[in-house]
Amino acid sequence: MTKLRGRGWTWIGLGAALFLVLFLLWPTLRLTAASLASGESYVRFFAKPYYYEALLNSLWLSTAATLGSILIGVPLAVLVARHDIVGKGFIRTAAVLSLLSPPFIGAYAWILLLGRAGFIPKLLGLQGVSIYGAGGVLFVFIIHHFAYVFLLTATALTRIDPALEEAAETMGVRPFRRLLTVTLPLCWPSIAAGALLVFTTTLADFGTPMLIGEGMRTLPILVYNEFLSEVGGNAGMASDGSVIMLAIALGALALQGWTLRGRNYAMHGLRTPAIRPLPGMVKASGIIFGWLVAAIAILPQAVVVVTSFIRARGPLFTGEFGLDNYRVMLDRMASPILNTLWFAAAATAVMLAAGMAVGYLLVRRPGPVTRLVDGLLILAQVLPGTVLGIGLLLTWGRPPLALTGTGAILIIAYIVRRIAYTVRSAAAGLRQITPAVEEASLTLGAPPGRTFWRITAPLMLPAALAGAMVSWVSTLSELSSTIMLYTGRTATVSIQIYNQVMNDSFGAAAALGSVLTVLTVATLWLTGRYGARQDGLQL
Amino acid sequence: MQTVRIKEITKRFDQVLAVAGVSLDLEAGELFTLLGPSGCGKTTLLRLLAGLEAPDSGAIYFGQQRVDQAPVYARNIGMVFQNYAIFPHMSVADNVAYGLRARKLPESAVKTRVAEALEQVQMAEYGPRRPDQLSGGQQQRVALARALATRPAVLLMDEPLSNLDARLRLSMRAEIRRLQKRVGITTIYVTHDQEEALAISDRIAVMEAGRILQVGSPVQIYRRPAHRAVAAFVGTCSFIQAGPLTLGLRPEMVTVLPMSQVAPPDRELLRGTVEEEIFQGAFLSVRVRLATGESVVGLSPLAPGTFAEGTPVRLAYNPAEAYRFDGRTGEAAL
């Protein structure tokens, strides 16, 4: 077939591979090489509690957050996808919102709710309940990431061929046992995909432990401090920490792959599974559970928006309503807002165009270059943002091509970090389209270019847009690589929120956070209107 | 109307020889069927004709023009796919207009040609509909209209009826045949359904393992199979070893006789025991096991229940009718 086709796609594939090699693989390898060159620093890393405690903290926090997300996400998915509980739309929307809001905004909102001067302790007269500390970090991690597991599992549950479950039941298996022995094992690939996402994002999350960890060191914090602190910092330790983080992320990826070996369940069900009624008591507890989780998940957004209209003095809100916070924000922080919009828009435009092209390559043009791009995208998905940031600084920080401090390096970092969402979603969309449709266009006299624009691209577009929406929203609030790469001139909204919270200036932070929330909700609403389905996201 | 000439076409996928040096000459306006089991290379050969695959060697001519190196979109073909491949994001009319617009026809001409094409398949009213509002049979008609609208040199059809239910398959089959004759377009039709091939074709090529075993009219293919595999694939045929030859017997050539019944003259007789009696409505079909271990199927007009399993019977056939194949090569022997 190759003989009759143009070379254009080969060049596009090579271009994508080159971009990822230059801005992902090469920086990662340089960082790793620099770190491994001085092997003795690892000895110091593992000898000093100051360093290795960060590793242990990160490991147990991410592992616990992953398990917690499975424990909440899977039962919730079963309830919503398979049973007759009420308020499913609310639960789904809350989950999507919690996922797409920046986790450090959650951390900050929980400070308002459960911090030292928090609303809840004040209202209820509670003493000793606080969001600060390891428990609080874990709580915020779970409540912000369970939606990965929930959404992916819910989608998988609606795609299972009901005949398989009916077969189990004809053999005399009760529904609950059937769920454990047939249904959930069939969903395992999706559960595992969600679990990996939870693990790698919480592992790389810099903002949450920084804001509420009370000095708790995790790997991203260690790396940030060692790399940027002006006194006593140790760039060598920063790269060692980065390499260890990368190694853990790759280890998690390998573990996930290992649990998936031999589990390629293609479903050919013609029917979708039925919604089954639950007995009264179970149903009532299911509804309470679902609503409670959804309410807690969405609470931070609500708090941020409400408090943005309350006057603040430092970390204290006065209780008077007004637009002061927005005035302060617009007076002093207009440029970060414009930066965020411009960087995210530029990155998303590239991601949508390149994402469709690469998605097409992955599905329709397998080959060595395509496999390379696919592998690099997996690396991009598990690579912590801080690590990418340091790698980019190391590699592109000096002439001939000094990108440090420019908007370009941020846009590049965003593309590298988030394009996989668009690519995977576009590819999944294209897999639903039989190649015969494109062949039909060719036989009707449309050359390959015309065929791509008239047939392939329009058919892929809804899925690609859904992916680009996730890329866009998660780029708006990107913090962990931005914080390594920004300068005063290129600061973004997420940087400003982080700085304002660190400086106890909660009012402006709330206004900025509301801007992000409104942008997120508006994006969801728009894509929802144009037919891209939220629950079918390819995360 | 155009002739199609295929010369020594070969196509490999990795190590598998999908089409092994096939040569064929198609007459202008005929409906020519490629028939064979799945994996025999018939679809690959069709895709080579379309230009969706490139041959490793050989040549293809449409009329006087050599086309095997031409890209798909320049070959002026029409193709109907197994799953119809209707563009789901376009209306029925836009689907049919697609090839005309690719050829840069003025929009007024596109309109008349679309109306004409939809008229031909009795779908004139359906122009503004979306494809997902159509039944399988209607999608099939749209696919046909779309393929014919450009007035292609050759029409290629890849198992076009396999996704329809049995009843619809029969009526569409007749309709395709009628339309093909009326338009007079040279058509290459791929199917694994021998009954469909016999009913629809002017000529049939039976394929196996990338090679053509026999080319002929439906009657020739059925009555004078050139190869043991042709007899086995088209219709039912039992085979028995007779020295260096293999005899092929169609059920209608063999009468099953209870031991009590007298055999008619001029008939060869075989002895065996009943394996299975199958009620077919108008007659019984009986599978009989010979002493050699071979199975032969014959017919009987007697009442159901006559041939219980294990009953000894005789089989009578006319040796002049039986097919003779070379026991080693499988080719027809004189």
C-alpha cells in the first residue's frame, strides 16, 4: 500500500518525533546523565533522612492516594453506570470539575475551609481538626483524583457485553459475586489506567503538599527547593531527586503494564448493559455515598468562587461582600491572566492540529517512527512536570537557542505535557471509523489530501476536540513545570495563585481561582454543546 | 463499457502469497465474480484492481490503458464495500455527490447526476436524509448510487450483500443484476457465497490459495468442475477413491436404495451403512458410510424414517455422469 501513498505522512511523523526528542527525550536524558555522572550524590541521598524521607513520603502518599481513589472511584462507577441511583448528572459533573480544577486550588480552598482560621472549625466549634499535614495532603489528593478511576471505570462498565454477565448469572452466580468475578475483572484495564494516572499525577503534584504539607517534604518539593533556593541549594540533589521521581513513575508504568499482560478484552457487545434496581437500603446508602463524594469534590470550587466576592485582609476574610478582590486582580495581575490565556491558546492550537495528525499516524500508519512517537508520548504522560522543567532549563537554557524566560519555552512545555490527551482521544475516535470510509473516498476520485480533509478530519474532530478540551483546561492550571520555567514577565495565573497563597493574600487568590474555574466550566459547557462527551474522555 | 485485463498479477503480504500470478480477461459489460473461501485472495485481487493495494508484479489494463501504477483516485472506478462505507457526516445526497465534486463538476451538473443516481436505485426521496436514518438495505442502495454516479469505467463490489438478512439479500441480488445490465458496466463481484455467485454472474473465477482454479459460466462451473476443489466448494460433492482417480458425485447423481429394492440397469452400485438421514422437504438426503471409510451423500424419494442409522443400503449412480479427477493433482481427468 505504501507504494501508492504520498510521503507527506512520513515527514509529519518524523517532525513529531523530532519535536518530542528535542524537548522531551533529550532534556530527560541530559538530566539523567548529569545526575548519574556523579554517583556519589546518590550515596548522600540515601544516607541523609532529609533526602530519603522525601522519597518515602512521596511513595506512600501516592500509593495511598491511588488505593483510596480505587476504593472510592470503582464503587461509585458501579453505582452510576449500572444502578438506579438519582443525581447521576450531578455526580458526573462534580467528578469532571474536580478533575479539571487545579489540585492546588483544592488545597487552598481546603485551607479556607479547614485551615487555622477555617470556616468549618469556626462554625462547628471544632478543635484539632485541620487540613494541614500528611493526612490533609492525602485527603486532597484522593478527592481530586478519584475521578480518573471513576470516569474511566464508568465508561468501561457501559461497554461490557451484557451477554458475559448474563452467562455468569445463568451459572447460578449471585449479582455481587458476578460483579467481583466477571464485571470488575473485565474493567481492570480501565481501572488500572485510572490508577496509573492517579499515581503519576499525585507523585508529581508540587502545589498541594507545598501549601498544606506543613513543611512535609515530597520529591517535587525537594527538587524545587534544591534547584531554586538561593542559599544552600544543591542542583545535583535536584537532578538526583528528578531521576528518582522519573524512575518511580516508569516503575509504576511497568507495574501497570504487568497487571495488564494478556488482558486485551475487545468487546463486541451489541447491547449496552441494563440499569439494575437496587434494594431500598443499599440504594439509599449508595445515593448518600455518591452525593457526599460529589459534594466534597465540588466544594473547593464553590468556596473559591464565593470567597472571591468577600473582602479579605491578608488571610482573613472580613465577611463583607464586594468586588475588591477582582479590582486588585485586574490592577495588579492582568498580565498573568493574559499570559495564561495566550500560552494555553497557542499550546492548544498546536495540540489540536498536531494531535489529530499524530492520532492519525498511530491508528493508520504503524511503523518504527510511529512506535517511537507512541513511546515518547507515554514518557510525556508519566514524566513529572518539575523534572521536565529542569530538563528544559538544562538543555535549552543557553545559546545557541536560549529559550529560558520566554513564553515559547512554557508553550513547548505545555505541549509536551498535555498533547497526549488530544492524541489519545483523536486516535480512539479514529479507531471507531472503518478504513473503508477513507478507501471509498479514494475510489470516488478524491486524492489522499482531499480525503483527509473531507472525510478523516471531520470524523475525527469531535473526539480530538474532547481531548483538546482536556489539554486546554489542564494547561490553564499547569503549575509544576511552569514554576521551574517562568520569569516575572511570563508568570501565569497558577503562579500568581501560588504566590498569593504563600503570601497569605487570599482575596486575590480567590479571584484568580474563580477565573480558572469559570474558564473550566465554560469550556466544559461549550464542548458539551458541540457534542463532545465528557464521560467518554480518553484520559 | 470497458474490458479489463489482468496479467500475471502477484501480491505478497510478508511471507504469504495472497495472489499468485493471476491472469484474467474480462469482457466489456460482463458481471464477473471472484468466488472462493475466505483467505483465497479474492478480496486482495479486487483491492489490487481498485489500487488500494499495489501489486508486486504483473499488469492491469482497463481497456487499452495500463492502470496498475495509477493511484486509486485516478483509476475512474466505482466501489461498493462490504460495510457500505457511507460517509456518516454527510447527507445521502452529499454522499452521492462526493465523487462528482472531486471531479470538479459544476454544481448544476452535480445536482442532476445525483438525482439520476438516486432515481436508479429508487432512493429519489432520500437525498436530504442522514445515513444513520437508513436501514441496511437503503445504505446498500446509496452505496451503489454513489459508486455509479461518476459513471466509472469499472464497478468493483466486495461482498456487498453479506451484511443483509437472507430475504433482503435475495431481492438486492436481483436488483444489482438488473441495474448492472441496464447501465452495462463491467463489474467485478467478490463473494464467498457460491449460491449467490451462481445466481448473479455472467462468469465466475473460482479461487483457492491465491490461484484461479477455473473460469467459466455458472453452468460450466457447477456441471463441469475443472478441479476437485471447485466441485467441493460449489454445491455439495462426495469423493471416492477409484484407483489413480478420484470420483466426484453430487447428491443428485446418487440414488439411495434399501437392500430390498432392485437396482435400475446401467448403474454402478456401492454398498454401505446409513450414517444420517436428513429430511429436506421434497426428498431425503442420506449420508452413507462405505466399507472404505468414505462418506457419500445421495438422495431418496422414500418416506422419512426409511433409513435408520446403521441400516445397510446400496447406492446407485451413472458412471458417465460422475466427475473424474486426478487423485494426485485434483485436476479434472478425461
